[in-house]
Amino acid sequence: MRIAILDDYQNVATDLADFEGLATELNAELTVFTEHLGHDDTAVCAALKGFDVIVAMRERTPFPASRFELLPQLKLLVTTGRRNGAIDLEAAIEHGVVVSHTGYVPTDAVEHTWALILAAARRLDVELFSSKSPRSEAEPWQTSFGMGLAGKTLGVYGLGNLGSKVAKVGLAFGMRVIAYSQNLTKARATEVGVELVSEAELFATSDIVTIHLKLSERSTGVIGSKQLAWMRQESILVNTSRSRIVQTPALIEALENERLYLAALDVFDTEPLPAKDRLLGTRGVIATPHIGYVTIEQFSMFYRDAVEDIRAWASGSPIRVLS
């Protein structure tokens, strides 16, 4: 048996879970890929040819139907987290591949959403200095004004599990919290303690808009030039959900033309984000490399559960099965 662990950027999988003991137990060969394999089907599948088991880190390496076709030996695909929109589950079934999942700690994403909100509100992107970028004597000691949150309006686009937790933190900061999504009801908004508004009102009246939708055919590109044009010049857009919910060209245009103050982003159309991507050269962008879920607690759960998934599958009784 051959087992592959993908996209272990921090090279911690074998430290956080007993993959090596599992490999010995199953008489298996273990390979850890610490670098991203890229986006080309042929190159990715050439690297993964011959593996029986693959552990995928969230959606970093997609598995569409085309990849299942090129990986005939694959029998078990473990995805960290409880769902993975980058895996074609129907194709997995057609090719006889079991897809298992792991546990997930949703509060990590909530915390990072607020890390980005606070970084944008207090302009940490321009005020922060460290040993890697020390402040020189020629630089001014302060360069900007922060935005106090009390009394400001937080617009939550999507009031599901994550959105409702983000909303409650906003209430704790003394913010007016409003929410919108296509299926959101007044009863649900009242339950969370926020105000249901129209889409136009959410974008037009919010000081900060934070996105918490699941990526689907309906939500892809749902925020474009029209919605961004409703926002005020001093407003902030935060996206820790999925990049393709927002039309990136429209976002870049709004920022470059200063129709939007800041965009704080943790998700991108292409990941890892190319070093020369246009977004990185756009004014008003605060970016982190999709680390909303990257905590030691979360990764320990991911990898421990992955070991359990592999052991259970090898014994003939798969657990946490998605397909």
C-alpha cells in the first residue's frame, strides 16, 4: 500500500499524528508532499500515480472527475474537514474511491475573520513593524487613523453557522449588526440578535461587510460591480469564505478607483496565489494566505482523524464516509 499526504506546507503531519506507526502497521509506504503539486492535471496525477490512499488538505489540491480517471489505483481519499467542494463525489463513486472526512473546528475561521476585520479597522497593514521589517528612524512613528467599531454597522452576508458567530462578536463590540442572504428569514435574524435587511441596504449602509456563504453554483460571482458600487468609499469588504463568491476583476476595479477603502482577504481564485498576481499590486488589499483554519488545534484534529480514517478503511469498515 502507498499513502500520500498532500500540501503539508508546515511539514507537521507526521509530528501531529502517528502516520509512521500506521504505515508500519499496514506495511505501507508513506510519502509527504510539502510543496503544492500545481494545477495541471497531467503533472499532478503523474506525481500521485500509484498511490492507494491520499490525504488531501482541505481544497488545496482539487479532485475533479478528470483526476480520478488518471488515478486508477486510488482507493481512499481522505479530505480534512467535513466537506470539500473541490472533490467530485459522483466521480469518486463511479471510480470506486471511498471519500472520508475528518472533524472541523469552525471557531478558527470566526477568529481569523475578526483578525482581518481588526487589522483593517486599525490599519495594521501600514502600522505593523517587526524584526523582519524593522522601522527605520526616517519613517514616521504613526501614519494613519484607525476606525473604532462601537456604533459602526457590520453587514453579515450569510447568517449560517459561521456568519452567526461572527455577528455575535460584532454585537459584543457594540456594533449595529445587519444581515442578508437569499434564504435568510426574519425569524433567524431575530434569533441571532441582528436585523434582516435587503441586499442593497446591507452594502449601502455597512461600514464593514463580511462574507459567509457556501460556494455553490448560485453563490459563485454573486457579489460583483453592482453590489460593490452600493458600498461607500470608506467601507471595508472582508472575505474569509470563498474567493469566487466575489468577482475578482470587479473588486480590483473598485479598489483601484478608490470606490472601496479596503478589502481584507484570506481566499483567492488561484491558490497558492502567484507572486505577481494583479491583486497583490492593488491598493487597499490586506491579504493572508488562506490561514483561517490553520491552527495547531485544527491540524491536530485533521491528521489524527485521517489516521483513524485510513486504519478503519484498511480494516474493511470505513468511517466518516462522504461517498
